[in-house]
Amino acid sequence: MIRKFLNGLTAHSFLIFISFLSIFPFLWLISTALKGAEENIFMYPPYFIPKNFTLDNFIGVWHQIPFLLYFLNSFIVAAFTVILNLIFSSLAAYPLARMNFKGKNFIFTLILITIMIPFQAIMLPVYLIVLKLHLVDSYGITAGYLGLILPFAVNAFGIFLMRQAFLTLPKELEEAAFIDGCSIFTIWLKILLPLTSPTLAVLAIFTFIGSWGEFLWPSIVLTNKTLYTLPVGVNDLQGMFSANWRFIAAGSIISIIPIIIFFLCMQKYFISGSAEGSIKG
């Protein structure tokens, strides 16, 4: 009994230590954002708790850059990216999971292989395609949004996750629906998708976090500041305030808040959806 308790204590202590290491940069960001202008944030040895708590950094950065505009841009890009990923990933996963046709496994293997290709490796050809299709902000606001959304409208991870979720559903559901005269599209839309809603929520969470926090691609595609997303706008603080790290920290925290809210709203689906997408192979 004592040995079991000590093993549990050791395991939990290790997990708490790792969790603290993971969350420490975020806590340090909060500490920097709450420190006043008279405090030296580069003091050695460093101190974590601010001597004079202040919210002036949050107020100052909110008034210095158009946060609401950047927030709206990020929301539009993230919302449409999530919607398109849910639609296209589930559409692509449905035949790979529920239909039998020649070359199905080969196609699925090719899709999985693309996961190992980093976006940086294909960024240049994707940019050239976007440029040739006139999907950059120099051709208008709509084109600027499309240039940010369409390259991430579907991904191999989403297809894999939805395929695994579809595999867990019994074939009898489709057979009964076919007998009742339902089309394949109706079965996909009204029967299978509602049953895989936890997995859809998991895919939405990952897609939203990835789209909201994307910095490299928007910083390359966008030249019009009115289309800046939050990560690009916050990065612009370095030049505007000569690297005022207090403002940068405050702006970073404000940009993180929507991700935390979205995750908390979808948290109840996260665990069940993750398990649902990993039962069958």
C-alpha cells in the first residue's frame, strides 16, 4: 500500500513539474504585462511577482493599435477555416471509411504521407499559386481573406481524424437509411455527422487554435495593415514601440484570450472526441 502511494506521489509530482514547465512562459508573460514602467523586466536575478501591479500596459496597447479590427480579421479567417475544414475533411473521410473502391488504401496512404511534409517546404509554391490566382490583399479585401483561408481549408490530419470516427459507426445505420430511400449525401449529413459531433468538435478546436495563432503565412501574404490578423498585429508592436516588451506581453495575452474561451466552450467534447477518433485503424 505504501509502495503504491509512493509510486503515485512520484508520478504526480513529475507530471506537476512538467505542467509547470509548460505553463511557466505564459505565467512569465502575464508577469511582464503587469509590471509598471519603472520596473526593470531584465533585472538579474529576475523576479516573478510585480512590485507594482498595473493594467496600464493593457490599456495602452489597446489604444495604440486597432485591436478590434485585428480581432475581426482573425475571427473571420479562423471561423471560415474551421467551417471549411469540418466540411471538406468529413466529405473526404466518408468514402475512405464507408465505401469500397479500388485504390482506397493507396489514396489514404498518400494523404497520411502529406502530414510529414512541413508547410515551410511547400510555402513558396503555395504562395506562387495564391499570387497567380490573385488571392492576395493587393487585389482587394475578399481576395486577401481567401488567400489566408483557402490554403488551410483542409488538411490530412482532419481527414484521418474523421475517417477514424466514421469507422466506429455500425454499417447497419447506412443499410437502414438506404432502405428508407436516403441518398449518400443525406446519410453523411443527417446520420453520420451528428453521431461524430465530438470528433468534429476536436477538429474544430485544433483548427481554430492553428488558424488563430498562424503567424508565418499571414506575415508573408499580407501587405495591407487593415487585413492584419492578431499575431501579425502584435508583432508589429516591436517596430511601433521600439520593442516595448510590456506592451508586447499585454498584446500577446489579449490575443490568447479567444483561444482559451473557445477551448473552454468545447472542452466537454475534447476527451470523448479524441478517444472516438482512435478506436479503429
